[in-house]
Amino acid sequence: MKYCKKCGMPNTRPGIKFNEGGICSACQSFEHRKEIDWKQRYKELEKLCEKYRGMNGTSYDCAIAVSGGKDSHYQVYLMKEVMKMNPILFSVEDNFKMTEAGKHNIKNISEEFGCNIISLKPDIKTQKKLMRYTFEKYGKPTWFIDRLIYTFPMQMALKFNTPLLVYGENVSYEYGGLDYKETYSARNQINNGVASDIDINELLQIEGITEQALDMTKAPSKEELNKLDPMYVSYFLPWNSYKNYQFAKSRGFHDLTHEWNRTHHIENFDQIDTRTYLLHSWLKYPKFGHASATDYAARFVRYGLLKRDEAIQLIKEHDSKLDPKCIQDFIEFAGYSESEFWKIIDNFYNRELFEKNSYGEWVLKNPIWNEK
Ligand SMILES: [Zn+2]
């Protein structure tokens, strides 16, 4: 593994690229912000909103895909209060046990900004079957939910005739990944690798999974997609997760303070709605040798909130340590024993990146704290 000289992100992150100086594409995108004429970009956003504002009379003129988190708070504020649009909000609930903060935050968006939210609560029977399959085979336990997070808002935007569909940041561009391109259009988001790589036909082979049950996971056809104008806010305004968090707090957003101190995270404000969902992001650790702690440490270094060596300490302390509460909630929902769970996890440790130490623990062969 090679690590970015600036932020510490390893080159095992899917799709990330390093330049000759050993700097990752996420850091290069961040540097590039200085050269952008943000006033001009803001005008472009105003123009885009103008095009759609009031298009359906007193009905909605844009849609926002929300989770209820800090970024959702910011997006709703931007579209409704700053751009004076009339947004309808679409969210996908994952059916997992919610944290107190999670319950509060989705309610807070509705109460603070006065918006209707249409939530999809997916069919649990199908969810559990798919969860076990995609976890065991691909190490992607929340594939069904992640897929719906992409497809549901698009399907709904078509139904409500709200072409302008608002997303937060272009993850691949901001943090490094596939589909590394700077554009306002979120049309290609479905192909960014999170939920694009399992063939529906394969899932239909699973006993009890029908085409009807998977209908909502279908991406819109090319023709339908052409009717939509999905956009990333991060193209128009310099996106900053920490700033969004501070803003959201000022509007009533709750983090996990006094509720839960997550062992494998270094912050308490991102992806805090349910414990079960976090297994998905942690599974990057055995597969690629880094997970949420590295993601945020690198981001904080870019934002100037941490020094690289401070980030390395945090990564060392947290990244490998999947929180026991995540495991507990996950195995309860999916129906595994703990030993079955660990056996499956064991399969996903990338043998090129990891080896077992004399205690039987998986350890990185080239961790960032031993880099030369
Ligand atoms: Zn970097």
C-alpha cells in the first residue's frame, strides 16, 4: 500500500489516482478549488433554479434525496430558504433500529424547514434475503438499500415531474473514485461503484426473490434519465462536511454526543442514523485496508483540522475496530450467530494487504504508521 503524502489516503481506495508527487486525486480536487470562480458557479446554480422554479404551479419544483443527516439539512436549507424553491424530499429508510439522533434528525428536517418527506420502507422479507446473499458473496450487506438510495429518488422525481433532483457531493470527485469528473450533473452517479456492480439476473436466482420485489431497484431507462436533471450541490459551492455539520447543528441537528462513542469512527456526526448500516462502510477495511476512520482523517487533513501525523494516530487507534454494537444489531437483523459472522468476515480480508500475527489477528502488512 502507498499512502498520499498529503492526506494519508491509501492507493487501495477503488478508483483513486496518485500523481507523480504521490498526491491523491481527492487532494488534487481539493487544491483545484482555489482556481474555481465560485461566484460564477453560484450564478450557474441560480440560473439552474430559475429554469425550474414554479414549473408545477403550487406543486413541487425540485426534489432532494435526503438521509436526514447533516448534509441533508444543508441541502434543504440551500434549496428552500436560499434558492426559494419548493422541494419535495425523498428518503429510503433501511428498516434498522434507529439511534435517538437519527430519529430526531429526520423529524427535525421536516419541522425546521417545513418540508414533506416521502420515505420508502423497503420490503423486509426481500431485504433480509438479499442482505445475507450480498454480504456472504460480496461483503456488501446493504446493497439493496444502497441501490434504492440511488434509484428511488430518480423514480419518484419522474413521477412528481421534478426534473431538478438535488444531491450533495460528488463522492468520486471529492474523495477520489471511479467516475472522477467535475460536473454538476449527477446523471452518472448510479455507476460510481457503490451499488452498480451486482447483476439483477443473478439475484433472481436466489430462492424467493422475484422480479416484482426488485422492481424499485431498477435504474431509469436512458430515455427517462434524459427527462431528469440531477445535480450535485458540491459543483456549485465548495463542499465541506465539517461546515455542513456546524450549520446543521445551528438548525437543530443532533450528533451522537452522550449516546454512542463509536469505536471505528473518529467523528460522531456522519452516518449516525442506525448502527447496522455502518457494517457496510467498515467492510472496506478488510477489503481495501482502510475504512471510515481513514476517510475522515484524510478529509480533516484536507480541511486543515488535523495534521497528517495526528491523523495517522487516529487511524491506528480506530480503523480496524468494528464497533460491537454494529455487529450485535446486524446479526440480530440478518440472523447470524457471532461465530458465523466472523467466519464470513474472515473471507473478506485481502491476503495481499493483510497477514495474521502470532495472536491470530489480521494486521496490515504495510500500515501507514510504518511507512518509510
Ligand atoms: Zn490525499
